[in-house]
Amino acid sequence: TITKEYCGQGAVLGKRQLVIDSEGYRANVAVVLINDEKQVFWCRRIGQDAWQFPQGGMNEGETPEEAMFRELREETGLLPHHVDVLGRTRDWLKYNLPEHLVRRHSKPICVGQKQVWFLLQFRGTEKDVDLSSYGDRPEFDDWSWVDYELPATQVVDFKQDVYERAMQELKHLLGPN
């Protein structure tokens, strides 16, 4: 069962209708964007010393692919013609929120996120990236190309396991070194 509800940091952006399943996990997508050197696009959360991949909650009625392209546009300014989809994770990958981030006053309660991860090949130019493309509430204020292995060790602690699992599952799509 999936219900309409808000969950997680910044989830009320634009009053989107997000979905939470019967176990309390918010449906979400994550984007791993790689360049020709097989480096990944790594983003700094606005006003914080915290880095992550573009990601975001799915709206009611959206497919994971539709949500991925929407989040890519909102958070990076990139459009479908700027990328090639190389693949995605087979199943949902879940992580739990730390207790202090669980909003107990919300119903249903959101305990974490379940994500479909996408691996995309960047086909645009760096000038195509616009972190402020989503109006006055951007998610990120900086970005960098980094080694494929770095994000799983540098993301906030409670996301490290899901990053490791996703990056390992997607790695075969990179092709030969």
C-alpha cells in the first residue's frame, strides 16, 4: 500500500505529493552521472559541508524513470538529451533515517527511503549544468567530478551502506577500464 505523504528533509518543496509505502519508506530515485573518464558527478548540499548524488522523492503516479528525469532537471538543470541511461538497480534499495530525522508527528510515519538508482552517461557540456535551475530553492551550491569509489566513503554515515550497494550493483555497466 502506498499513501500520499511528506517525508524527509525538504520534502515539502513545491507541495509535491510524495509516496510512502506501508513499511514507512518513501519512494525515491538516485542519479549516478558519469563522464567519459568514469568519474561521477558529486554535489554539495546548499549551505552545508555535505556531499551526495542528485536524488529525490517520487510523485504519485510517476515511474522511477520519470522521477529520475524530473529530479535531474530540477537539481542539475540537465535534460534527457544531455544523458544516456546506462541502467538501473534491479530492486529498491532501502536506508533508514536516523531517529532525530524521523518526523513522528507525520502520518504515516516515514522511517527511511527506498530508492531506485540510475547510472547515466553525461553527453552534455559542463556549461549545461545549472544548479539553480529549480528557482529560488536549489538543493546544491557546488559540484565536482570525483573518483567512482569516493562517494560511498564520503556521504553522510546513514547513507553509506546504500551507496556501497548501489555503486557495486551498477559498476558492471561502466564497461572495461
